[in-house]
Amino acid sequence: PNPLIERVFEMGSVFKPLTMVAGFDAGVISPETTYDDKGSVVLDGFRIHNHDKKARGTVDMQKVIDDSLNTGAIFIMQKLGRDRFRQEMHAFGLDEITGIELPGEIKSLTSNLKSPRQVEYATVSFGQGIAVTPLALTRAFATLANGGFLVSPYIVEKINYRDGRKELIDRARPVRVLSDEATEAITQVLINAFDFSLLGGKYKMNNYSLATKTGTAQIAQTASRGYEEGRNLHSFFVYYPAYEPRFLVFMYLVEPQGVRFASDTLVEPFVSMADFLLNYYEVPPDRGFVNNQ
């Protein structure tokens, strides 16, 4: 089986940029928008906490990404309203297969976006209660990197037959699902998160900008409702150079042992790969040299 298209996962906080860019696109928030983070939110009788159960008071949208605040994602969802939030999530193609030319692709599980209760929409806003294939989620992330267009991934562009015939494979035309302004705003937020917040800005690059988000999600129990303590899925997505993207990378680990957060498992190996690809393809810098001394 191919887990990229034949398995679904609750990806967790790596999902939050999709919620935020939806808010930017709808005009209900801007990067400067603030809310009062009380550390938890009660909806339909359920209390939902931030991952560390801490309150931070008045914070802006940058802080929501920097500290991966569940309450911030819920705040954005509520500003959108259930109908607009559902519409924006479906616009990313999360409720359909990508159509890639590989056998066995399954649909993501998005039924919580049909719920009459607020709590299901709240959990979706920070990547729980919605289970997606890695490829479907990568396709959604690509809308942030390419200026707001939903594209169809493919492997085969054309077929050359032995008798000389050539068959071009029909492709769905890209569909605009986000405004330029919305993608520019989320890109800057994600660049700031990598440069200054992720591991204290340890891997900031002087000549290249990287737009990133990590995720650490609980894994659902199979025999009953709820999540199993100590079982996590780590994820990390990035597009770079962020101002003129050449690469989009999505990485995930199922049940890593002995470490809690995705920032401790996936960021360092990615940075090594990024250095290699930037050098191998001789990618020009997308920002000038910054003297950090």
C-alpha cells in the first residue's frame, strides 16, 4: 500500500495555516488582529485547551502560529462562521481525491464539516477531527505557495507509443481559491515563524526565506473513541524560497519514540535537505544578505 494516498491521518497543528489563510481570504482577520487567549475554550460542553494549557492574554495572529495556539485557530473559525469555514476548507480540495495516476487513492474524512455542533468545526480548525491523505494535504498547502491556485498533481504528462503516436494527458486547469493578498499575508507569517520562533530561530537562513509550520497530533484510538496517551504523529511543511518558491516539502512521522514535538524530529533533517537542494539546483537567493553579528 502507498500511505501517501491510501491512508488518512489527523495531522494536527500543521493544519493551522489553512485556517488562518481562510480568515485572511475572507477578510475577517488580518495579521494584526488580536484576541484574548484564555488558554481554553468551552464549546458544546467540551473544554478545548492549548497544547500546554497556558493562557497568553492578548495576542495577534503571528503568535497563534508561533505558539501553535488551538484557541487562536478556534477564534478564526468562529470569525468565519461554520458555513464559510466549511466552504473554505472544501475549496482546498480536502473533500475529494486528487486524481493522481496511482491506484488505490482514497478520499479524506471530512464528515465533521457537516456537523451541526461548533465543537467539531473547532477541532478541525487545528487539524484534529479531520483525517486527510498526505497528498491531499500537500495539494492544499501548495495553494499558499503558488499565489492561491488549487492544482492537480500528476505523474504522467504524455504517453509516447511505439507506433509514434503521442497522447497528452488532460489536466484540470488550476482554480483560484485564495487571493494574492491572503497568500502573501500567510507567507510572511510563516517566514517569521521560521526565522524567529521555531527552535528560537536556530536555522534562519540569511539568503533564503522559508515558510514553515510544524504539527504534533494525537493519534486516535482504534477500539474506542478518544486519543491514546503517548502516541503522536509529527508533521512539518515548508515551501522555499518563500518569495519565489521552487520546492514544497511535507514530512511526517508516525509514532516517533522518545521525543515529543515535531520541531525536535523533522526540522534538522529538513534543513540539511534544503541546503543540498538549494545548492544542487543553484537556486538564487530571494533576499539579501543579513549581517546577524
